[in-house]
Amino acid sequence: MFKNLLMIGAVCLFMISTTAQAETLGGLAFSDTTPHAAAMRPKDDFTIVGTEDLMGMKAINKDGTVRAIVEIPTGTSAKWEVSKDDPKAIYWEFKKSKPRVVNYLGYPGNYGAIPGTALPKELGGDGDPLDVIVLGQAVPRGTVIDVRVIGVLKMLDDGEQDDKLIAVLTKDSPFAHVESMTQLDAEYPGVSKIIDLWFASYKGPDGGMEGLGFEDAAAARAVLDAAAANFEAAR
């Protein structure tokens, strides 16, 4: 009898624990389990804050690698971004008074922004920091990583240019040695097609996204250099 009571109690505790774990933030089960950078702390369920001005960092390192701020780790779908009001913070973007969730498969790479960049419309941008998708395993949100830019995905979003830099982690990743889109396609068949299809489709059939193909590392670097120069000129 006592053993039966213990078993019933254990089952009840398990059910309570499971229910607690399944509670959602922004409509996403387990959304509070995605790790964030050790240098940042949660301010609330929708904001993490650090001590560094994320956008004040230089875009390009002395060795030619590029800094990227991870806003959305690989495989996740909550739409976080660096705050325009407080560049030390990354927040869960709200749309129609609700935290924004991409209603599609999780991001196929770590999505984020290049600090120290701003590309104006006259140069094909939107005035915001350059977007980048970094191929490789998931990196905690808010982490600043060194990447190698290997290309750029040319895109239109409702008719406006919305290009995405393509990059790889520079170490501890299966992609760390990749230096070009040609090499990526040769060694990892289908990866660029997945990225192209994902961005063309993630907003739905009427989302206004149109892929225009990839350009090489030299073209991507030209965009990056222009965006970094424009950021510095505007400071």
C-alpha cells in the first residue's frame, strides 16, 4: 500500500513537472531553455542585457575575420534582435503586441547582425546593421563570434533589397575551413539550396520574399566594406 502511494505521488510530481516544462513563452514550448551568452543576463522573459555596446564594436578584425552577434541560434524560431534603443540589449521582437515567432522550420544557421555596419538604401540596404547567417552548430544567443564571410544571398522583401551575408564559424565547426560558395557547394551539396529555399519561404507563400541567387565572397566583402564605412561616416 505504501509503495503504491509512493508510486502515485511520483507520477503526480512527474506530471506537474512536465506541465511546468511545457508552459510557453510567446507560444513556444521550451522557449526559455535556449541558452544565452555567459556575458549577458536575463532582464525579463523577453530581454537579455550585457555590459558591452554591441553595435560599437568594429565589424572587421585585424586578421580579416568578421564579428557577428548571434540573435537567433540555429534551429530556433523566436525572432530576437539587438535593440535599437539600448545596444547592450537583445530583445524578443514584438509584432501585433505579441512576441514574434517564425511560423516555419527553425533557422538553418545562426542568424544575427554585423556590428559597426549600416547600409543605406542608396547602397542597397535598409539603414540597419547587415544581416548574416552563420553556418554551423547552434551558438548561444548574444554571443559575439568570429566568422568568415563566404558569400551573399541576394533577396527582395516586398520589392526592397534585403540581402543576407553567408558566413561560417572560423573554428570548432565542420564548416570552419570553407572559404567560398563554390567550396560549400562542392563539399556540402544542397546546403546553399536549403538556405535559399528557407529564406524564400519562411514568411509563407504570400510573404513577399524573392531569392535572386548568390554572389561570391568578393561581392559580399564589398557590401561589408561599404556598410562599415557608412557606419563610421555617420558616427
